[in-house]
Amino acid sequence: IPGDEWDETIIKDAFSQYANSFDPDYGGFSIAPKFPSPHNLIFLIRYGKSYNNPTALKMVETTLHYMRLGGIFDQIGLGFHRYSTDKRWLLPHFEKMLYDQAMLSMAYLEAFQMTGNVNYANVARDIYTYILRDMTHEDGGFFSAEDADSEGEEGTFYVWTEDELFLVLGQKIGKIMSRVYGFNKAGNFHDEATGQTTGKNIPFLSDNLQSNILNEFNLKKEELNSIIEESRNKLFYKREQRIHPLKDDKILTDWNGLMIASLSLAGKILNEQKYINAAEHATKFIKSNLTKSNGSLMKRYRIGKAGLSPHLDDYSFMIWGLLNLYEVTFKVEYLSWAINLMDIVIDDYIDENGGFFISSKNAEKLIVRSKDSYDSALPSGNSVAIMNLFRLGKITSNMEWIELANKSLRASTNQVKKSPMSFSHMLTAFMYDIKNPKELVIVSDGLNEDLMESIRMIRKVYSPNIVTLFKDISNSNDIEKIAPWIREHTLLDEKPTYYVCENFSCKQPTTNIRTVLNYLRE
């Protein structure tokens, strides 16, 4: 039974809970083990932006900083391991999951956009280097995971003795890199069962690294950076000769949707075509291999075979990917596909009391159809469905979708009030709806380089609660069918024209990019 309407108290309560459980020394929101939980960080970045709260941002920045330094980040081969067994993010559980790479890269991208700190953009790039190199099927889909174990033991692939380091890099550079990566003779890596040191080291970076090592070895900053990069490459090639952990080469629709969402966001924020290409390639893979002729999805693909009934997550995450992909390419086909999938969700998964069931009404009948609303390692299918409904409602002006999103929020009111921290992505969706959401409509005769330059300026502004529509007047039928409210939007003086709107009522249209940027920063 739906509970009360939501109000901003719920958002503020969640923030207080995060503030109370935050580890000020190394970031994160528990003692140990520590999970990255990027959706919590995204909530806090947006909270910091919407409520002008520097504390929220400080919590995010501390966490992102120490995760990148720790052993939870694969310093040699890039990408993140699943979680850290200690509070300093040093000793990971070595498995690598596709969904962590997707969600963490989005958190680092939003932090980059919010702060302008280019280190965050570089971490996202490192994650994509790993994904595109090791986790991508030749036809474009993304593999699921890499195991923690190789040669029968956890972490063997990832750890080094100090002697191995000297063997690969030589004594002089080996000494420098031993300090850079926190190695020692006894090993910094403790056996999980006995707690004894093993002579093995897991590479991590320490906080005051640069200044100490520069003095100790009498180096300039640029010299040290190039030594680190060269050494990392040498160690990587050496490590490639080891027995690799098993790769789980299943291609899962839901996790691929997340990776498509992430790469599309990267294309938009970092202005990198290769990320957009990878997102489009993966989308094509899902279309060809995991979509039935009636438009419904399948759950997984492996070695030429697709199958299994889809769940809510498969639809929700895939729609997220398609919406992000539309906003970076402006190809209407991605938007129409997202809308078709949303229609299926509403037909097949809806609970009349609000929210959505995990399984379709067409799946084999269970005694109880369950729902999950709270986030775990990933945002829940329900919270992502709610965010998708808000976004699609603002794109299409279909108010029924926005009402449905609000009804779905009310279905979780009582649970959320008890434990707001467990619903960070749903809270992010609620914030998206109430904190100055805007619609930006760009009208032009085609997309030329000058217009793209203006669009790039717009994309530099961190305004997470915005939808952007592109109307090409020489071919506007498709987008007008989806968003009939932009029919009247025309060109001024034959120049690209911008309409900045809130709840579909627009300010004076303008051809001046500065005016647009000022509107967006309001």
C-alpha cells in the first residue's frame, strides 16, 4: 500500500546517515570490509551540488582519492577489484566485476564534472582502458567478471615479491618503484586465513608519495611520473605471461546496460569518440543477440547462445544506457528503443500498488512475485526504473510517467524512512525531479562543427537534473513524434537556437551560447 508523499526531509535524513557513518581518514561508509557502492557517491555529489553542501563533496573526494591509491585499484592492469577487506582500501578481494567498473567510472566522471579535478577523469579513462582491452567481446558486448583465483589461490596473479620487481625493472628503478608501490622484503600482503606476511606485495600508492620519493631519489616530478608509467607497462607485460584468473565470458543484458550508460556519459563529458563508439557497438550487440523479434529482452548470452527470462534490472539498466546514448549522439532510434522497453516494463512488471516486480508477469509463476527496492552492490531495478520514468517524462512531456514514478516512490516510503541510506539511487531520482530540473531543446539545421563546439561548452556545466533534446529542422518528424511539446520550437535568424525550459515552460529562446550557459548555471 503506497505510503506518504516524499519530501526533502528524506533526502536530508539520508545525508545525515552518511555523515554519521563516514570514515574521515580513508573515506567509505563502514569500517571493514569496504565496498565502493558508487551509487552512494553519486547521490552525495548531486546532494552537494543541489544543496550547496561542501561536506557531501568532501566525503566523496576523500573516498575516491583513497580508493584510487589503494590495492582495491589494480595499479598495474587498471580497473577496480570488488571490495577491500580492510579500512584503508589496501587488501582487496581480487575479483573484478563489470558492474563495478561501470558504476565507479560514472562516479569519477560526475566528480570530475563537479570539481574540474582532472585526476578523476583519468581514473575513469583507466577503467575504460581495462574494459576495452580485457572485457570486450569482438562483436561489442562486455564480459561479466574476472575471478579472484589463479593457480588455485586468491590474488596470485596480482601480487609480487620485491625480487621479482628488481628482476623486471633493474636495481635502480626497482628501488624507486618498490617505494612507489609500498613493497617490502617481508611482503605487505597478509594471508587471509593466517594473517601472516607471505613475502608477496600488492601494489598501492601512498598519500605523501610524491614529495618523499622526489627528495629521497633527487628526482623532478615529471621524471618520477614517466618512471612510474614506463615501469607499470613493463610490469604489465611481465604479468601477462602469468596464468590468468578465469574470465566469466557471459554477456549480461543488465550489466551491459550499465556499461553503455557509463561509456556514453564518458563520451559526453570527456568528448571522446572512442567511448561513444564502444557504447554504440555494445548496443548493437544487445539488439542483435539479446532482443527477441517482439522487442523483449533476454538475460544472458554466451558462446553464440542467448536465453533466460529477463528481470526488471535488464530493462531498467538497458533503458539507462539508451537514454545516455541518445544524449551524446542525438540519434532518435536510441530514444524510441528506450521508450519501447519502458512500455514493456509497464505492461509486464508493474505492481498496481506502485513500483515494479522483479520478474515479468509472463515468467513462470512463483508463489509470491517479489520486489526489490533497496540498493545493494548495485542500484535496484526499481530505483533505476523510477529515474528512467522521470527522465522519459521530461523528454516526452508524458505526465503519466512522472505520476507513475511518484507512485513508485510512495510504494517504498515506509522502508526508506527507516533506512534512507539503503535507497540512495531512489533518492537521487527524487532529487532529479524536485531540484531545478530543466529541459534544454537545441534547434538547428543539422549538426555542424560550430554547433558541436557550443554543445561541448554546455556539457562542461555540471547540471545533472537536465534532459537535452536535439531538433534537426530538416528532419524533425521522429523527435516531434516522441516529444510533441517541441513542435513549435523554431530557428531564430536562421541560427542554431536554444530553449531552456523548466516543466516545459521555456525562457526566451536565444542564439547566444553565453546566455544558455548562464541559464544552466542558475
